[in-house]
Amino acid sequence: AEQLARVLPVLRHAVTLGVPVSVDTADPVVMGEALALGVDILNDVRALRAPGALALAAGHPGAGVCLMHMQGEPGSMQAAPHYPDDDVVGAVARFLAERRDAALAAGIAHECIALDPGIGFGKTPAHNLALAVEQHRLVELGCPLLLGWSRKSTLGQLTGRSVDDRLAASVAAALAAVQQGASIVRVHDVAPTVDALKVWRALNPFNP
């Protein structure tokens, strides 16, 4: 009830703006209410694992879904995260492939699925950097890849900058992600990132 009270008034306005609208929720009840209002994308940190979530998404053909990897729960996910054989890239790739296949089996169209490795969600800075270095392994899963590096603590560790002083680092991370095949970048500072991408593409005509 609290989620609905917070998000529905915002969504009622957002769907009138003439742009695609994404709702960030792992709750099928909230998903259903959002889709009924005309929301275009379900962005789920739990990758549609809640009972009924896959069927609900599949029942709205054309609605996009973003399936994210998260180890653990938000309240404790950063308490000493670790992965078997220290292979975070392999673990994330296997999870995203499994959730992609589950979505397809439920009837969600391939072109409606995006994948997010969940930078900073149950991962150390070393894990996040490993995902960046081997991002090609995630691109090979065959769905648009979404990266959310903006203002993350790993950027603060690399630069020594506080969370409100990471614009340059966030833009650089977004450019690196796109260069390595990301289709979508989630950012706080939209205009500077768009400008940087325009210039980068103009100066690198052989890049996408």
C-alpha cells in the first residue's frame, strides 16, 4: 500500500508526458497497477522472480522488462559479497541467461528484454571493475545491456570524490560502457551524458 501511495501519483503524471515510462519495482501488485496506467517498462532488481511477476509481464505484450542481477537483499547486499571461484562475471552471466530464458519461456518477446548486471548490488569495487573489463561476456547474451554506473561508490574509490562530485567519473563510465556494447545507460546527469555521447560518436565514427 505504501509503494502504491508513493508511485501511482507520479506515474499518472509521467504517462502524460509523451515519453516511455519505466517503473522500478519488484512487487507484482505495483507492476499490475503501473501497467494498467500505461507504463512501458518494468525495471525489477529481482528479475521478475516474485510469484506471478513473469506471467503478469507476459500478459502485457509490448511492455519492456529489465532483468537485473542482485546478490542478497538491499539491506545487507554489501556486507562482504563474494562469488564462487571469485568469478563474478560468470555468476552474473549465468543468472542473467537463466532469467532471460525464464522470461522467454513465459511468453515475453525477446525484443522486450533488457539485462542489467547490477553494478554495486551485492558487489565489491573489484567485482564491479571485473564486470566492466569483461562486459563483452554479458553483451554476448544477446539482449540489450543496461549499465548503471552513475555516482556509484566504485567511482568514488577510483577518484577520491564524494557522491555529489562524481559527474566527470560518471560520464566517463557511461562512455566506457557504451563503447563496450551497452545499449542503455542509467544516469543522474542526463544532459552532460548526452552531450558527451554526441561528441564521442562524432569523433569516433566507427563506434556505434
